[in-house]
Amino acid sequence: MVADGVIAPDSGDPDLLVFAEDIAFNSPSAAASVVVGLATNGPRHWRDEVTGQSYRQWQDAKLAALGADVTTSDDEEDHHEESVLS
């Protein structure tokens, strides 16, 4: 992705890499895995920067609001470094 110019050094901090264009991933886990650099559970890893909710918590809340039966596992909290959704 770097060689293709999809990921490039950040203009404000060249030690950081940023996406140079919008990229669609097939799943939250695929996106998180690219950002982290290893296999990652995206629904647990991604966090909303305002609410602190994981993607899974956000998704479950949206589904519950629509009347869906939603059950979240007890191991929801993951103590690994978290990415922030903006």
C-alpha cells in the first residue's frame, strides 16, 4: 500500500503514516488489521473518539434501537491499544 501511494507519510509528522485516499475494507477487522499490522478483531478494536464505544457496542446499540435482539459477549473489553474512529 505504501509503494502504491495509498498510505503515505503524514504532512504534520513524517514518522506517522496516513491513508492518502479513502479505502473501503470488507470488514472492520480487515481495516484494523491494516492499521495495526497484525490480525485484529475490528469490532473490539475500533473506538468512537467521542463516546469511547467500541464498534461492536455502537453497532449493537443501533440494532437494538431497531428492535433487534442483540447479545454482546462478556469479553467485550479488550485491553490492547485501541484505534479511534473519527
